[in-house]
Amino acid sequence: MRPFTSVVPFLLAIAVPLAAQSHDTERKVALATVHRLFKGMRKGDSSMVRAVFHPQALLATTLTRQGAPTVQVDTLESFIRAVGTPHDEVWDERMRGERVEIDGPLAAVWVEYSFYAGGRFSHCGVNAIQVARSSGGWRIIALTDTRRR
């Protein structure tokens, strides 16, 4: 019985760091998906942007109009079309304060952002992004943002 009691702590000492390392790796990969979205926006690369989204992803914006809270729902296709339509200004969404929570194949990314068009500040807010892992890797399944000046 004695050898068993000394083996259990040893196995736990090995397993816990490995699980934490795996969780940290998954967190980084899920967050890299979000970074690729913003890189694609900066480049105006609709193919790069499309690749990070699940084909049926949901997009929404919450904002205040004339003092009333409003929700605008957009389609993935219209967003991808807007990114890929040539425009003179670089769309630069700068992230800060990234928080990522993961449970198995689901990650929730909460991140503050500031959006610049051609170097000029446009608006800021928070992105709440759901990223899911499937056989195709991590993909964005929902993106909701707030917008304020």
C-alpha cells in the first residue's frame, strides 16, 4: 500500500502542469484566431478574414442611438464583402486587455479595442468573441461588439 501512496502525488505533480500547459496552448491558439481576423482587416484580405469564421457565424453590434440601446445584426457575407472591397484607408482594430476563458472546445475572448481608419480614430468599445474548436481548428462562431467614441 505504501508504494501506491507515493506514486499518486508524483503522478499528480506531472499531470497538473501538463494540463495547465495544454490549456495555455489552447488559449494562445484561440486568441491567434482573433489576431488573424484583425490582420486580415488591416490587409483588406477577405480570404484571410473568411478563413477565421465558421460559415454560419453570427455578427452583432450593440450601441446607443438617440439615447436608446440598439442591436444591429450583420451577415458574415456583408462583413467579408466590406473588408474585401478596396478602400483607401487601412482598417486598424487595435486590441488591449485580452481575456480568454476556455472550456474544452469553446473559448470566450473579451477584449477592448480602438478602431482607426487610415490612422484616424473612429470608435472604440469591447469585442465579445466566441471561438470554437472543431476538426477544422479554432473558428469564430459569434462576434458582438460595443461602439462608442
